[in-house]
Amino acid sequence: MNNSEVIRMTDENIMQTYSRFPVAIKEGKGATLWDFEGNKYIDFTSGIGVCSVGYGNEKWAKAVSEQAMKLQHVSNLYYTEPAAMLAKRLKERTGMERVFFSNSGAEANEGAIKLARKYSFDKYGEGRSAVVTLVQSFHGRTVTTLAATGQDVFHNYFFPFTEGFRYTPANDVEALDGALSGDVCALMIELIQGEGGVLPLDKEFVDAAAKLCAERDILLITDEVQTGVGRTGSLFCFERFGIKPDVCSFAKGIAGGLPFGGIMAGAKCADVLGAGTHASTFGGNPVCAAAALAVLDILSDEELKKVCEKGEYLRGRIAEMNAGCVVGIRGMGMMTGIAVNSSHKEIASKCAESGLLVLTAGKDTVRLLPPLTISYEEMDEGLGILKGVLEKA
């Protein structure tokens, strides 16, 4: 097949829920992709933060293929080795107490919300079920996680939305204090608001949030669907902020490209979800769990140090560009936002035309989420393309 045939077949048969770029990807290696006609693309997206260890990683592929030949799935009514080993590894590397596995970030966040509401119901009874999230947050596209998302643009069409959510501005401790009233069971925050525009929270605000939640027995949930699994230079972003949440959701990069997610719970609420209270048919799938174990092997502490160094290098090179459209650069690790005063969507389109894949976020931000294992040579090639596009924007 060629590019046009793949694009035409997609448009004729798949629901048009995405505004796709006219790029049909055939294969990849490292952080480089090729289309069906041999055109090359440097990937600064990693599938929206999913392909954490790049493309064609031999260790990852070997783990997936070997597990697929052994056992591709079995009901969670039985035990499997990969899920057990993965939960143990996550517990050891984070200090959290128990894990529940799901398939996606939205599903993970749904699980976190359910856990928080049951924790509060078990301890205090009815009337303490509200969940506070932040303005400009994004927590998923199910009816409930859309309700949890603090952006009005997402609160349309799918009425009625799940009740029990309210929003408070990021980095406003006084407003947060008022929002965490007696009917609240949880505060759910992204430590860096990815879809909102790559907006890191202030350390002082996060510290205050953790303190208020602890004092009022409100569960602190960190949504690490995008910031987790090495993206910010530690295994989870809450480590960079020096806090320990009660619940942490994860997905995207955990299995390096396969659909996988979950939540980790601390000792305070580790046993809230008992038999029959929550489930996921594909959660803890053996092939995905084996992939995740390979990802954790690859993302050693030494490799995570390199993630910090690469991120600083990337943002430093962008700051040196003579691009008048750039009004701000922010981020952490290999998660970077470039605020621009021209169309961020047009910039992304021009980059794709020139052989570089980038993302957008918020109203004015070009977002970069390269594979964590990207080489400096690939970064330099991509930065050269980005420089040419930004200087003309």
C-alpha cells in the first residue's frame, strides 16, 4: 500500500473523531519513523507520550513476543506471573502499597475516583463524595472523566455528565482551601497540566495541597497518565515534587506502546477496593505486563538521569533559536511546552510537512514528548527542522 491508499481506507472506514495530519506511518526505529513511500520523520510525540522506549527496541519486542507465545490472556479470576512481578516492581520503586491494573488513562482515573468515594463512604457515610480538580486540567474522555476535566470546552454534547465535581484555579492556595470543604473526598491534580498547555504546578501550591488533604482526610490523587513512567526524569512526577500521594494513576508510557494503565494506592487506602467493587477484563494483561516490565528495566535510575539531561538540552537549544513567535518555554524532563504567539496548529502542520512530528496543547502551545531514549543525533535533526519552522511562523 502507499500513503494515499492508507489515508483513503482510514477515512472511508474509521469514525472521523480525529483531525489527522496527512501522514501514514509504516515503521520506526529509535525516535525515527518512515511512511509508506520512504519519507522520514523525527518523532517528538512518541504517540502522545506512549512509546517511551522508542520504536523497534529489541529488549521490549523480545519480552512482548516471548510472552505472547506463552500466554496472551487469562481471566483475573486466576493469577499470572507478569502482573504480579510488575505490581511488586512498581511498589518497590515508588513506596506505594497496592496496584490495580486497567487499560487506559481515563479508566485509571475512573478507578481512582471510585476508590476515593468508597474510602470516604466507608469511613464517613453518605454526603462526602465531591472531587475537586483544577481549572485547565484534563483527566480523560469518558463521561465521568470529562466531568472531572476542568475545561469548559469539554463540557458539551454528552449530557448529563456525572455529578460531584468542582474546579479550583491552579496555584491559588486560598481558593483551594475554600474548595476543600466538608463534602470533599478527593483532590485530583496533574502536577504538570499536559493537555492544558504543559503547565507545571508551583511547588508551594503542591505542598499546601498535600498538607490540606492530610489534615482533612481528603485523598490526594495525582493523575500521572502523561507525567508518569520517566517522562519528567523520575519514575513518577510526584517524586520531583517531593510528595507522596494517596493514589497515583498511570498509563501511556508504562507498556511502551501497548494499551495499559492503572492506579497505585498508599497504605491509607490500599484495601478500599475489595472483591466485586472494581474490575477490568483486560487489566493486567500478561503481554502488556511483560512489556511494562521491559520498560522498567530499560528506564533504570541511570537512564532517568539522562532524561533530565536531554530535556535541559532540548529546551536550551529552543531558547537559542531566533524565533520571534516563541513567547515562553516550560517543562520538566522530556515534557516541553513552547508557548507561541502564532497558530500552534499551523506550526505543527508545517513541522509534519518538513519531517518532524510535534503535538499541540492548550490554546497556544507546541508540545514535545519525544521517546525517552531518543538520541542526541535525532534531537539535533528534529531541532533543526523545528528551528526552520518557528523562525518563519
